[in-house]
Amino acid sequence: MNADDASTGSAEAEPPRRRGRLIALVALVAVVVAAVAVGAVARSGDGGDAPTAQPPVAVPDPSGVVVDVPAGTSIQAAVDANPAGTTFRLGPGLFQGQGVTPKAGDVFEGSGAATVLDGSTTLTGWAPDGRTWSVSGLPAGAAPQGQCRDDAPRCDKQEELFRDGVRLRAVGRLRDVDADSWWFDDKTGTAHVGADPAGSTMLLSVVPSAFDGDAPGVTVRDLSVTHYATRAQRGAINALGRQWTIERVVAADNHAVGVYFTGDGTVVRDVVSRGNGQLGLSGSGATGAVVERVELADNNQARFDDEWEAGGAKFTRTTGVRFTDSYVHGNDGAGIWFDESAQDTVIDGNRSVGNTGAGIFYEISRRGTITNNVVRGNGFGEQERGWLWGGGIQVAASWEVTVVGNEVAGNFNAVTVIQQDRGSGPFGKRSVEDVLVTGNSISLDGGLAGAVTDVRGSDLFERRISFEGNLYSVDPAAKAFAWDGDEVTIARWNELGFS
């Protein structure tokens, strides 16, 4: 729920999400519709104008130069020696400890899974050290970045240690080290492990990113990026220039984010981002980006605070992003999350399954279209927070949002609309308004659907929020709908004008 830090132009501070007290639900007489036009809703009264998209930039024509870069040789040296717009064919094998700053129009083309950029160094020279084994002489760690859960005291440090490809759990004190964990002494540059490393390959993440830069028109395809010491809110690939294309890339086991972008017109397609420490995919400030056919799985391994920022995908201050036809599953945190003044968003045709936070979360943003998604088994990490958090589809302090044609089943809560005092942003006051939930298949298996507010004296019920024409699977006796401080049955829900 935070904006990116000051290095990308952070937004104003905002109050934290919190467990609210259920006070009011919209009581709006709904009209059942026979057909729904799927598309973005355009309504007035949002309190501000959209940011102006930046003009296109000129990407140099391909130079015609094609350079073969064998595994183990320097990619950056090849970039420095050739003109912008060169195609670099990265051979099969390992490129360890490398980071690349591209030139405009450069193309980096691997050989598929056989081409691996690895941001680690191999640690040798381990010696017994009391009850642990240690190796010293390592570089001091970077300044901490991010917010951690209480049980993850080093999530904000970029170093990760892997034993035979398995991430070891970082602990905050030497005395807490056991066979499955490690501790890094920042003062002395010493790593400690609790089991003899003899016979194992020990890899320490040290390089911040594989590809990073603001040159326009860069393409990265058909390769893997792994074990990078990415700082919080940044990726192993950082597409900071406009019109980057990232396709058929695997981003796995990096410290923070797999792929991050800020450039207008970025395309991320057919990417697998899994097992990263914070997020699979993230973006901020971009206009017209396209994310399609990606798989984001098992992210937030470093256990960042997911209310701060962690899970499958998180975007802030974007305009016109299309997130489609993707599979987001098993992430620790929200599955697909747009926050902090995103607008004109389309979230269509995705599967969001088994994430501990909301399956799809649209927060303090406007003009969102959430259509034709399958959303199952999400939100059960929100049980302690209660209220209507942990929705399969969750709309919070956002307006002009359409939720249509989705299959929502087996989540902690179902489709939820939440109002809190979230202050104002670039589009004016952050208020739930003009939200249409229609034509969805909603299974209520113990959770709730509805809309709530913890703002006393709220006029939420006057803001054109409508549940209509949905197909519910629910026990008729169950109080499965939230309304005006109460939980009510479907019969009462219908009497109130909702369907």
C-alpha cells in the first residue's frame, strides 16, 4: 500500500490500512441487467485530471550488428564495444556475477532456459567457528530497504545465501542460527551457517540487478535471471526506459522483485517470476504498459510485510495498464494489486489462486475494469485482520470500478468494497463511488460479500455502489452479506435491492 520510495518520486504519505469497524453498506435499489458491456467505466466526479502521457521517444533503428557472447564472458564489455541497437546473442551456460546497462534499442537474446544470468558469488573457505561455520572478508551489506514481518528481521537486507539452490532463512542474531538458516555480520563481513557446508555449493547474492537502465527500446528475451541481490521494490530486471520488451524470461530466487518497470509502453509477456523475496512483478508510473501471459508464483520468500508491499504483482501510479491472461498463485500477499493512484486499468482473463492476501486488490485508485477472472482460495492470511479484508476481489477507497463476469469461490471473503479515510491524492478525495459488481458467479463458503465503511457519518450508501445480476452459491440461512453494521441472509440482501 506504500508508494515507491523517493528514488522514483514517492507519493505523499498515506495512513495505513487497518482493521475497520463495520458501520454502513450501500442500500441502493439495483436493476438486474440482462447484458453487460465489458470495458472501462468512464464517469465524472473523480476530483482531478489524469496525468498527461509523455510523448513517444525515438528508438534507434537496429544497427544490424549481431554479436555472439559466449557464457562466462562479459556482456557489459560487449555492450560498451558496440553501437546502440546491437543484438547480443547470449550463449547457453552461466553468466555469473554480471550486471548490464543497455544502450538504446539493444536486444539481449538468450538460448532459453540454458542461458542463466546469476547475481551470486560462490563462497568457499568455510571454517568451523564455535557451533557454526563461517567465511569472512565479504563486502559490507547495503543499507536496509523495506518493511519486514516480525519473524523476518533481515528481509530488508539484500544478501541471500543459497545452499545447493535452496534459500537459507536469514536470522537477526548469531545465536539463532540453525541448520536451515544463516546470519550475516554486517560489521565484519562474515557469514555464519549452522550446518557444515562441506560438499555443498554455497551462493551469496551480491549483484543488485541483471539489466538496469533508462535507455529506450531495449528487448530482453529467452533467458533466466536468478540470485540477484535486488533491493526492496526493485527487480533483477529494471526497465526504467520506455518501450522495453521483456519476454520468455524466468526470474527466480532474487532477493526482492523479479521484474520491475517504470517506462511507458513496457511489454512483459510469457514471463515466469517465482520464488522471489518480495514480489514477482512490479511497476510504477508507467503509461500504456501491457502484462500478458505471465506466471507469478511463490513470491515473498523473504517475508516482507505484505501490508507494506509483497505478493504476486504490485503497481502504483500507473495509467492504462492491461494485466491479462496470467496465472498468479501461491504468493504470500495479494495476488494482483493496483494501488496509489492507478487509473484506466484492465485486469482481464487471469487466474488468481491460493494467495494469502486478496486475489485481486484495487486500492485508492480509479477507473478499473476487473473482468472474466477466476479467483479462488485467496485471502486466508487476512483472518487475523478480519473485517472484509481478504476478499477474492477487493475494492478499497477507489472509484469508477466495474467488477463483471468473474468466478469468485473459496476465498476468505468474496467480493468486498471497503471505505476508510484515506485522505486525498492527485485525483482528489479517495472515496468509494460508482462501483458496479454485476454478472459474477460468487460462491460464499463462510466468507462475506458486500460493502463497509469505518468512517462515521459516511454517505457511502449515496455513492452509486451496486451489486446486481450476480449468481450466488450460498446457504439461504447463512448471514453471508455485509450491510449497515449487520450480516444478513440472501433474502434480506435481495430485499435491500441487491442481487
